[in-house]
Amino acid sequence: EPPKTITDTKYVYDYVMKRSMALKDGYEDNLFKYLAKKFGSQRVTDIFRAYNVGNWDAFGKTATVFWVVDREQRVCRDSWIVYGEDGHRLRERGSIGCKFKVGYGFNGRAYFGEHLLMLNDNVFVVEAPKTALILACKYFPKYVFLANMGSGRKMNDLEPTWKIYADNDEAGRKWEKKYPEHYVDWVSFYRDKGVEVNEGDDIGDIIMKL
């Protein structure tokens, strides 16, 4: 059982993250393979390394590991997901999780990709790491894309110039109402161009279809 009270924030040793990225044969997770079909293996490799994405075994399958690193380059925690060949998360048990849990003191707050803020102040925030990676494959380093790691996370630390690409769903519409000064209506932008945008789509889904 985790301790009842956490007084100090813990951080993951840097070598643990780097070990997950030290891949002799390159990235072998399905998300990498899915993105490489559109953007090419070298581009996706460069983006995965820039964003501190690793691989490790999850119950016999290769998981994509998203490391959350803050502006001070401290490794806050991990989040891993097992994807199918179609680039969507598997819905079976044991396909999502984390090793370094908030309940054990790994409670540092940061956006996925936050360590890259030193490179650029043209910043867009999305919900999921996968969406951030898709956008980065197309536009980084001209823009930096952050993921808030879940629509329920409060974003009281949004900087004035940051923009939000919310998902086209109920949670995304709550973002629109709560952060109107940051919200970008990408749905109307693409629909005006004749692109079909369905309920539940995020901007990454649309880029992968174009």
C-alpha cells in the first residue's frame, strides 16, 4: 500500500527514462509504426526522442511510454499505453498504466512536452500525448505542442499566449467554455475546407487522414 501522506515530491531517476529510450533496434511500438507510415521512420524517431518517448514491455506487448518532464528537466512520472496497429489504444485489460504513481509521491505537475518550452513560445495544448506527437511530427520545432494528460486536469497555469486545440467532444466543449481566450476552433476551420470532422475526433485524427 502507498503511504498515507506524501510530504515531498519525488522524481524519477533520469537514467530510468533514458534506459527506456536506449533501443538497440529502434522503436518497436505500434504507435511509432503507425506514425512512421505517414511521416517516415526518421522523422518520428526524432520527435519521439525530442519528446522523451520510450518503449517497454507490458504483459508481453510493447508499450509506448510517455515521460512527463518539467521545465527544470526533472522527470515527474510516466504514462504508458499499448496501441494496436491502427494507432488506437487497445481496450483490453493491461493496456494502459504507469509505474511511477502519484500515490507514491511522484506528484509533480507538468505537461507532456513541457521540457521543450525553452525552444519556442509558440505553444499549443492538447489533451493526449498521441495528439501532441502527431502535431509535432508535422510542425515541430516551429511550434511546441503540450499534452495536459487528460481533459480533467486543471489548466490554471496556461500562459497568455498559449492556444488550445480541444477534442471535438463534450470534454473539449467544456475546455472551450472554461478557456475561451485560448481556444482555437479548428473544427470549423477544417469543415470550411470540406474535411469531415466527427464527434470524438481530435485534431491529430484529422491530420492523419489528410
